[in-house]
Amino acid sequence: MMEETATAPYRDTAADGTALLIIDMINAFDFQHGDELRERACAIIEPILQLRKDIEAQGWPVIYVNDNFGEWHSERSRLIDHALENGNVVSERLRPTDEDYFIIKPQFSGFYATNLPVLLPKLGVRRLILTGLATDICVLFTAADAHMRDYDLWVPADAVIAGNDERGQWALEIMTNSMGAQTKPTNQLAGKDWVASLD
């Protein structure tokens, strides 16, 4: 019988870690108003890349949480290849690496009918930084499910985007007031400083 150890991959890790979630940025934007949303998404590329750099420097995981966009037979490589068609700068610049985790979701929340609720404890994650789109839909729903599971949340205002600024601000206020999320932008708060403020 194999001896069980605290580091066995099937056992949960001590919950003291942080993860960066990049939501729906691997995206062909081939839907109604997709061109407009793609243009708006360009504004959050640099903040997400900076967060990624900071997260990797701390040795924390990067997790892509991505809609299947109705392609029920698709898997990671097919979704990425489709998103990179036609010179899509958003997906090109935020293309995941082989070391990143990639969760495919069928609905708004990254927790609904995915293995994210299982993966996070395995990685020892108790703090989540949510980025991506759309602030008022998939980011909001993922934040709500994370809040109900007692994860600490940072949703940097400059690393999420909605179809319009009014709805984006509305969603950020809900996450701040109802979920206790931090929403300071990345130019006002660094990941390690946010973590330190919670300890």
C-alpha cells in the first residue's frame, strides 16, 4: 500500500496561497457587439500582464477560466487556436503557457460545473485575484461563488472590463459592498501588498 504524505498530489495543500484568474480573455469575440468588446478589452491587457508577472514572481498559480462559447466538443487547444484567428491581439498577448491551468466553463461562473472548486484546494489557494471580462457578468458571477466559499477577493478595477463603464462600475460596487472585495486598480495596489493586508 502506498504511503500517504502531505505532499501527495491528491491531497489538499495548506490553504495559504493566492491565484490569478483570467476570465474569458481567450476569446474570438465573434458575437454581437464582439468587436466593440474586443476594443475595450485591449485596455486591460497591460494590467493583467503586470499582475501575471507579479503572481509568477511569488510562485503563485495562473488559472485561465474560459467559456466554451457553445463549442461543447472543444478543449483547450481548439479554443485557443480559434481565439487566435484573424490577428486577435487580446488573445495573442494573453496566450496561456504550458504551465498555466485552464478551466473550461459552460456558464457564467467559473465555479459552476467545472473542476475549479476541486483545483483550488489542491493548490492551497484561499485568495483570488479576478481579471478579465465581463465585469458585470462572468467576473461578477465568479466573484459571488468565490465569496460564498470564503475566498478573499481582489478585483482590480483596471484589469476587468464590461460592455460599458456604467455597468462595470455597478458590478464593482456590488463586489465591494456585498462581497468584501478589494477593487483598487493595479497602479494603487500590488499583489503582495494586498496579501499582506489580509494577514
